Amino acid sequence: MSEIYLDHAATTPLRPEVLEAMLPYFNQEFGNPSSVYGAGRRAHQALDQARDTVADLLGAKSEEIIFTSGGSEAANLAIKGVAWAYQTKGKHIITSAIEHHAVLDAVLWLKQQGFEVTILPVDEEGFVDPQSVQEALRGDTILVSIMHANNEVGTIQPIEDIGAIVRAHGAFFHTDAVQTAGILDLDVAELNVDLLSLSAHKFYGPKGVGALYVRKGVRLDPLIHGGAQEKRRRAGTENVAGIVGLAKAFELAQAERGEVTRHLIQLRDQLLQGLQAIPHTKVNGSLERRLPNNVNVCFQFIEGESLLLNLDLKGIAGSSGSACTSGSLDPSHVLLAMGLSHEIAHGSLRLTLGRENTQDQVTYVLEEIPIIVERLRAMSPLYNA
Amino acid sequence: MYSDKVMDHFTNPRNVGEIANADGVGEVGNARCGDIMKIWIKVEDGIIQDVKFKTFGCGAAIATSSVITEMAIGKTLDEAEEITNKSVAEELEGLPPLKMHCSNLAADALRAAIEDYRKKHPITA
Ligand SMILES: Cc1ncc(COP(=O)(O)O)c(C=O)c1O
Ligand SMILES: [Zn+2]
């Protein structure tokens, strides 16, 4: 039995068309983009073209795109870069309790360095209230970072509204769009953002390459010093093949977006409906503003890792916010921030769909999960059938 | 990540359930950290005749609970009290380092059940 992969929020397989576009840049067009001779110029051209493509897809200008080693670096560069460049103007930063650790830990690290941090709460569906952003803004607030959609529960934030508030106040606004790039239509002007992070491996591109959009006029101190690449904002010889792959994957995702989204939503809603039929099951996140590929539920009385192991034995790959899968003692900070108890949060299951998943796979998954849940409940001391 | 022995006990847990008129019951862990084990024992002439368990927890938690029921059946109470979390992990051919703490509580649960038994059955001279 081949594996049914339902963890596309973790990563996605590289598309063959993307691999094909990348291949020449490993050994044929291998020149260093900074070199003046032909091979260097051709590599440089490939970079320019990729940058134009990404900028176009975001409604940005080419010089506003910085390529990075992934989503984590893009978010770190946005947050630390702005914080360092503007620290004489103010030292206050606002973020939310449900950010990915690439954002949350970068902000908490800045706090250790003497910055002041406000971490906004979310409601039970995982929404940040734009009004709470308004109230948290201070005279010395330099940066607000709120993710576009959450990687665990799929809640899509009202980024346009938050962005308008932050802009009116005169602070900068970063959004972590790692889970929405390639899935939702992104336009930096409509979103009212000054900085936006994305990562290629979430949309069928290669791992280890991402991009940061930085609106013209926003200054950044680099994380990596050493060369003039990326307009001195990110030193190091560029990952040419990876960047070409990112642009190709982003382009394909955008071209097929409508069709793929319809497919994902159909499968997602089928899964949500089927899982909700299991007693003592709670859907996490919003049903209205939800990523088209995200399913996240808690099955009461059972623990997530034992659920995942059982799913794996049936050839199904998913993920959980249980402490036992994260290597920490606490379950998902996202589910806890949404007000779930530890006990319930340990029993979470996230299934994230992709373009290659089928109706038959969803049907099979919906046959197997109730059996597994029932079996684990039968051995749970918390469950009284 | 897990040894074959752990996966064997996880997929095929032994002695799952409750004992209706148990002589001793022990429960350890809490929902906060994600592992709770409950063990029931049946004792005759100072020997453990039967052990059953119910566990809320990860693969390691379920496997350690299962294997300790096999380790304890047939032992005297004194012998059973000698079983440690470490010897349970050894019986399972090792546990991942992260699982040694929270999920490896089966020996504590068994000892709690024995203690419960001793409290209910004080030795009268
Ligand atoms: C919301 C979010 N932000 C940031 C990241 C980090 O991206 P990368 O794996 O490319 O560093 C991820 C991926 O796990 C993510 O889901
Ligand atoms: Zn555990």
C-alpha cells in the first residue's frame, strides 16, 4: 500500500516541472552570479528572472524581493532586521500568541536583548482581533508581526484590516505568509503589509529556499554579513537552482490556484464532516476563514502520538500538536492559546491536503480513523463508554 | 524511533482492560503532560495472579504499560515492587531518550497498585 500523505503543511513534494527547471543550474549554468563572464551573467539573469516572477506574483517590485534560505530566515530577517535598523526610533514589537516559532522565538530573543514585546491573545477560533492591535500600538512601536494563516489550525487572519491599522499608526507590518503563499492570492498592496515571508517547500518547490518581500523604503540590518548580494541585505553566493525552483513553483501554483483550491476544499470539507461524526470530537479553528487544505480536530480521551503511530501503520501520514510528538512537555502553544485544556490539546490531529490527494484516499482515511479512535479510547482510563 | 519490541506491545497491547474486583489499583501521571496510566492487580497468597491496564498516552506509554503486565504476573508482591522504570525500558529493548521521563511510568503505577493492595489488606499477626 502506498502512503497517503496528509501533511502538506509540513512540506510538499517537489514538482517534476520544478525539478526540471532547476537541474541546469546545478552543473551546466553553474556560474557564480557575481562573476562578470558569460556563465556568471547567465546565472545572474536566471536570478533576475526569478526575482521578477516572484515580485509580479506578489504585486511588488523586483528590488523589493530578498531571497533567503527559507521561511525561518525570511521571518528572522524581517523581525531582527527591522528591530535593529529602527531601535533608535523605538523598541516595542507586537506579535501574536499563535505565531510559528520562527517568529515567536525571534521576537522573544529580541526581548532578551532589551526590546519590549506585546504578545496578543487570540479567540477560540484562533483570530487576532484587529482592535487589540490598535490598543497595543504605542508611540515607540516599530514593528507588528502577525501571521497570514496559521500552520496548525488554518485560521486566516484579517491581515488587510490589521495592516491598515498598523500603517495608519506609522509602524511596520510583517506577515508570515509561509502557509498561504501558493495557496491564497497574495497582493502586498491589498494586504497592507511592509514585509512578507514565504517558503518554497510549502508549495511544491525545494526545501531551503524562501523569500522576503520588503517594501521600498523599509531599512533592514542584515543577519548575514559578507558580500554585496541581495543589495547588501543578505550576503552569500545565491542558491541559484533553489531560487529558480522557488519562482517556477510559485508560478505554477498561481496558475493552477483556482482549480486546486476547489479540489482541496471539497476534500477538506469531506474530511471535516466525516471526522465530526465521531463522538467527542472538536474541530479546531474557523470554519469560515480557513485554509483550503487544513483539517484539525481533537479527539477527546486519546493522545495524539499513539493516534499518529496507528495512522502510520495504516499508511496514513498526519501530524499532531501533542507534547509527545513535539519533544516538549506541553502540547501545541497554538491550541493552548485558543483556550483548549492540556488534556484535549494532547489529542489533536492535523491533516493537511495537497493537490495529489484523491477522493478515494479521503474515503479510506475516514474508514480507518474511527476504528483507531475507538480502539485507543477502549484503552483510555479517561473514557467511560 | 521505537524498537520492534515497543512497536509489538504498542500494536498488540497485552492485558488491556480493568479487573472488576481488583485487590489493588494504582494510577499515575496527569493529563497536563499527556500520559496517564492506571493498573489493576489481582493477588492471591501474596502472588500477583492478574494485571490489567488502561493508558492515555503516547506509543511509549502504552508499550510500557503492556510489558509491565507481563513482567508482573506470577511474581510475589515483593518481587514486583523491585521492577523499576529502568528495567521496564530495558525489557522493551530501550526507549528514545525523550520518552524516558514522562512516558515511562508503568513501574510507578504498578507500585501504586501494590501499595493500594497493602493498605486494603493490612498484615494481621
Ligand atoms: C507558518 C510558518 N512559518 C515559518 C515556517 C518555517 O519555514 P521554513 O521551514 O522554510 O524555514 C513554517 C514551516 O514550518 C511555517 O509553517
Ligand atoms: Zn509520552
